[in-house]
Amino acid sequence: MEKRVIEKTGDEISSLAFGAMRLDIKKGREESKKMIRYGIDNGINLIDTAYLYGLGENEKFLSEALKDGYREKVKISTKIPAFNIRKIEECEIYLNNQLKSLKTDCIEYYFLHNIDLKILKRLEKKGIFEFLDKAKKEGKIKYAGFSYHGNISHFKEVVDLYDWDACIIQYNYFDEGIQMDIDSIKYVKSKGMGVFVMEPLKGGILAGKLPEKAEKIFKKEDPNKTNGEWGLSWILNQAEITSILSGITSYEILEENINTAKRVKINSLSEDEIDTIHKVKNIMKESLKINCTNCGYCMPCKYGVDIPRCLGIYNEKYLFEESRFTGLKHYFMQVSGIVGGKEQYASKCTQCNKCIRLCTQKLNIPKELKKVEKEFEIPGFKQILWISNHIVMPIVNKINKYKMS
């Protein structure tokens, strides 16, 4: 796998990094451990996690997965929940806990998690840069960076506020110019910083089934290439990108990503391939209704709404041109509580607006949920749910128990 050098640090980083956020460490702990080691054995040399992933459990799990000599083969990238910091003394507590969870003396790449210009200026007054300098001097972290979800127009000012070593940005062919643009990325590169990409497939949307017109364009250009390969290839082709932080959930995804990273080098895509991706992007733009990446930062909702799932079902209906019946079926099965017993539908939203402050895409989530409610919560929706949950499903469960006895 191609290694790309970060000028400021001198590190050679694999063009594909292992994003640990989406690992199911509760149900598939051993399987997740094997996947991490398989990735390392096949050229990956950076693992990305964060304090907030799994409420600290993700970092602890990673320390287990990197036993037996694997820790020496990789660099760890993790993040401090900077947006939650109220007192600078909290930073030291977070860092020490993370070092303990990861069972390491030094974290190679330490990022301020989910910041924008406003958050960073608030933290600057509290002494965040002094904290980073001290952590470096003490050897607790090697390099410092930030993950960014703010406005593009403020990005360069954030870059200039501190002597950063790297940054994490949201970047994919669909969101180009919305979350990040190539001009800003080139500015970072001119500073010698590492550029790590999150959401390369927009929370998996770009790897799944695309609108029929888009599918045909991709298949015409290369019938053997998957949608996920197209998405990763577009990023890997760019010289300014250091590495993709790909969220891994299965061996199938891991192998496909590794093979793509091994095949696609800087400037290796043809003009026809790049043009094909632009054509698909334009078709996708016409179809997607709500710009949600399914990152989950808006969760949990105090009132029980599964926000990413509700918005995702709505998007999929239009993106994949589903029938009204198919959309309703997905909505009922996934968020009504009929399956799983937990009601998580859109109209449970009380308009408290807390999620707006947390949304990395700056969406007016309550307003978007109203669209979802209007689309799927047909007349008699709650009555149907009550009958299903209190009458139909108990009867079905009794029948199933009887059959099993």
C-alpha cells in the first residue's frame, strides 16, 4: 500500500487508515480485533479512534487489539472532545484517561474533536494551545491537530491560529465545496500538515445503491468497479490527501478498501474516470433531499427520535427512487417500534433544538424531521402502532412461543 509523507512530521502514513468508530465491539469483539490486525498485516499503519467513540470503550478495545506486537506497527490517532471543554484543567484529565485506556505512553496524533472557529477561539482564551505544547513537551502526545466541521470560509483562519501538524476534514466527491474544497486543502498542504479524510463515502451512502442513472454511468465506465471503489478512488487520486480514515464494519468492506488503496496511486485516474465521477455527482445532487452524513453527533435524542435513521430513510426514498409503499415499509420496520420494541419516529421530536447545535452539517434538524413526519406518518399512524405493539405483536409472540414449546 502506498505510503504518503507528512512534511511536518516526516511520518510515512498508509493511504488508507483504519477508522474504528463503526466497529461493533459489543457483539463482535473478537471479529473486530481480527479485522484490525488483518488491516495492519496488509499495510495499514494508522488507527483512528476518539474519546467519545463507545463512551471510552472504543479506546480500551483498541488497546486489546494492538497487543502481541501490533502496537509497534501502527500510529494511534485519537481525539479529545474539545467542544465540551469548559475548564482547561479538564484537558489533562481527558488526556491521562485516554493514555490509560489505550495503554500507551504516547499518542502519535492527538486531535481537537469537532471544532469550528468559534469553539477554537473560546478554547484559545482558556489556554488550549498551551495545553497542547505542554503535552508535547511531556511526551504524552507527539503531534497535534484538529477535526473540522465548520464553515469553509473560516477554515484557513483555524489553520493559522496554531502550529498544527495535521487536520481531519470531511471530504468526498458529493460534498466537495460544501464541507471542504480543494483550495482549502491545498492551503493545508502548503503548511506541511497531514490531511486526513473522514466521511469519504458520506456515511456509506456513496457505497450503497445509487440512483439508476448514476449506476448506469459507473457501470458503463467500468462494470467491475463498485460504488465504494469509485468514491475512495476519487480521494486517493489527489496528491494533497495523506490518508483516508475509512470506517470499517466488515471484512468485505476492509478487503475492498485495501485493494482500492493498493491499486489507486496519486494522479492514477484517467480523465474519463474523473469525468464519470463528476457526472454521477451531478445526478446525486438532484436526488438527495437532506444533507445528513449519519455521523450520529446529534444522538442520543432526549425524546427518543433516531434522527440519523429517520433522515436516512427519507433520503433513501428519493435517492433510490423508492415507491411510497417501500418507503413506508422501511419507516415502519426501522423506527416505529414494531420490530425491536422502541419507538424512534420523527414526530416524537419536541422542537427542543438541542440537536441543531450538535449537527456537524448545520442542519435545522427539527425542520427536516417535519418533512419526514409528513412523508411517512400517514393518517392513523400512531393508532396503527398502538394496535401493532399492544395487540398484534403480543399475539405473534405467543404463537411463536407455542410453536417452540
